[in-house]
Amino acid sequence: MLTGEIRNQIDRVWDAFWTGGISNPLEVIEQLTYLLFIKRLDDTHKLELNKLQTIGEGKLIFTEDQEQYRWSVFQNAESNDLYNIIANKVFPFIREMGQADSTFARHMKDARFTLPPEKAPLLTKVVDLLSAINMDNRDTKGDLYEYLLSKLSTSGQNGQFRTPRHIIKMMIELMQPNPDDIICDPACGTAGFLVAALEYLIEHHRNEIYNKKRQHFETKMFNAFDFDSTMLRIASMNMMLHGIANANIENKDSLSDLNAQAKEEYTLILANPPFKGSLQFETAAKDLITALGMKAPKARTDGKASGVQAKTELMFMVLFLRLLTKGGRCAVIVPDGVLFGSSNAHQTTRKTIVENHNLQAIISMPSGVFKPYAGVSTAIMIFTRTDIGGTDNVWFYDMRADGYSLDDKRNPTSHNDIPDIISRYRNLEGESTRSRTDQSFFVPKLEIATQNYDLSINRYKQTVHEVVQHEAPQKILDELEGLEEMILKGLKDLRGMLA
């Protein structure tokens, strides 16, 4: 999570663009993204240089002839010189990074540095402000992107809420990616899930991924889709900074009928898909519509669309099942409505997962997790595609705290259920004796089936009410009469004193 100080620093950068005459928020975000990327390239170069000097291994970003491209070198240059270096040297350099046929090169080919020469003083001011931001913490770097995106006036209108970094990390720890996995996020945004999975693999399987599985790690392991070109560029830059230039990050609407051919390709899906969107029946993938139990509407005689729509959060759920290999695992954030919605599509989706596959866990999260961007109540669903069932008991956890206050400020607190969630999920055998009054417990599949496959934790959780002992009514009345007599006596004595 970003500190208040860093948020204020970013706000000052944003205000500098605004007062400098650049008021289009999308343009501001794009230009800031490029500058942050350039700054992070220098940070990466320093790390690689240190590795080269200490252990003899390191992949430098810049050659000796390109020293002037480094942020730490040009940041103190005179205004016009600084503009010339960034616009005419560094920016062309980042556009040409990576192999010509890499996804990074493909998404960067349309990148444009749009600040004109007369804005050189503005660029100098922005560089100074960005230089003052401490981005040593790797989480800060990703959160900066997300905080910038939150400033878009359109942010959240289609359910495009950022996923807090610590929640992503928790999901990664729960799923424990391995070197053989083929990972996908079909609604990737800035590729936060892929980056977190990459970092987990480097930490836990470094030797294997850099030796036996290196080609797989660098070419096939990481996959993502989005249809926003800005998000695709940010995602590609994010992965490039983490050493993966050929992540399969595609410009694709995952739910479109044009992309219905992708099936059984991935062993692990990590996602936080759009919550509030909907698609016209005519443009949605027909197999997903069928899986939701929806029937084709009667064609209109005027040739126009039928107006029938499908909820994107439900379509994503059945999409995940289509994309997963048999035995493939999924951890996804869903709005609470997916868990208890009463429509036929809602019930069909939940029944399919419970009866035909293996639903392992529902982790209910407090509504403040997505603040200050949104106050929605959400949960994490964890399931495995089997095609032959396998759900016996579903583990429920009632997360009450995530280490931050649940208001718009999201200040750090000492209350944090995440370590407990990870510990208990890794030892589900020990959960069998927990009762419905505990924070976590099992619910048998049969009971879930009798409740129309309702997966909301409140349906099954039992609350212990404190027993309050009350005095007998007669005794209460006697005490009231005694108090009244005391009051009357006091009034009588007061009158006597005034006489």
C-alpha cells in the first residue's frame, strides 16, 4: 500500500501536468507511465551492475555509450537538454527494446511521447518530482501505476477496480505457482498477478526456472489478455522490468465471440475480472452464454441487437473453466452477488462449479478492501477444473481484517487475518473440527446443494449471542418504587430548606 506521503508526491506530479496545460487524464497517465518506466530501467541497471561486480553475473540495460540515457545521469540536466535526451534518445530507445517480434515491441510500437518542446520546463519539473519519490520497495512500483489509474474519471465504471498488492500476494501464496505452470490472467490490467507470480517463482524455485525451465519461464509461462491498449503497454513494461520480454500479453476481449477458440490451455488462472459489466448477446461468446443456461433471444425483424445482456462476472467464471486444463487451478475475486445471486445464470454457474468440478474455498473479504476506489463486498473463490466433480466440503473463511483500516485512508493496523488464512488453507485437514461459530469452517456439498448452491458465508455461519441475565419484573418494579420514594423525599427536604 502507498503511504500518504507518496500519494501526495504523485498528486503534485499530477497537478504539475494540469497547471502545465496537459489536462487529458489518459495522456497524463501514459506520459507518466513512460517516465516511471525510464526511471525504473535505471534502478534495474544499478541492480544488475551490482550483481555483475559482486558475482560476475548481470544483464545490463544500458551500454557505455548509452550512459546519458540513465535517469540518474540526465535528471539534473538543463531543461532543453533534458527534453532533448528524453524525447529524442531515451524514448526511441525504450520503444526498440526487446526483440522485434516480442509482445513488448508489438505493444510499444504505437507509443508516443506527446509533450512538445515548449513543455520542456514542465518535463524538468516532473522529472524532479519523480526523482524525489522513493521507489526502492518493489510493491510501491506497482501501486504507483494503480494509484495513477485511480485518477481516471472513468475508472471503476466498468468494474475495473485495482487489486491491492497484498491481496494479490495472498492469492499467490494460496495457489503456490510451480515451474511447470502455464499462468493466465484474462483481464490483466497492469499484469499485477503475473508479476506477483513471477516474483514468487524467483523466490521459491530460482534454480529450476533459470536452468531446467528457463525457456518455458521466459516464453510460455505468463499469459494475459486485455482490450485497453494503455493497459497492455503498462503490462508489457511491467513484465519487461521483471526480465520477461516475451510474455504472451494479447489485445483480446476474453468474452468476445471472436475469441471463443481458446480452450484448455492454462494450468493456473489468477484474476480479478470486471464486476459490473455486461455484454450484448450477439457479441458474447456463444459457448459461454450456453454454459450460463441462457437461450438465444428471438431475432428482431429490424436487424438490430436483441438487447439481451449477460453479466460479465458470470461469463468470466465459465470462461475460466473453458481455459483451464483438466486439473487446472483458479483463484478469482468475485463480487458477493456471484455467491448468492438468485437468477438462473447465477445458480447454474455455482452448480456447475460445485457439482462438475472441485470447489475448495470461499474467502469472504470485508468491503473496505477496495477502498478508496470502491466499497464493494467481495470474496475469493478457489477451485479446480476436474469435469468429474470432486467437491466434498467447501472451506469458508470470514476475513475481518487485512492489515489496513477499512476506511478511505487505509492506514496500516495490527489486525491482519492474511497470515492465518494462508496457514489454515495449507493445513485444511486441521480445519475439520472447527465449528460454524469459528472464523473458518467446512460446509458439506450436500448442504450447499439444498441451499440452491448459495456460497455466501452468512448462509452457513452461526453467531453466538451473549446470554444476558435480567432481574425478575417484580424486583425491577420494587427498585423503581424505592427510587421514586427517594426522589420524593429529596424534593420534600429541598422545599423545607427553601421555606
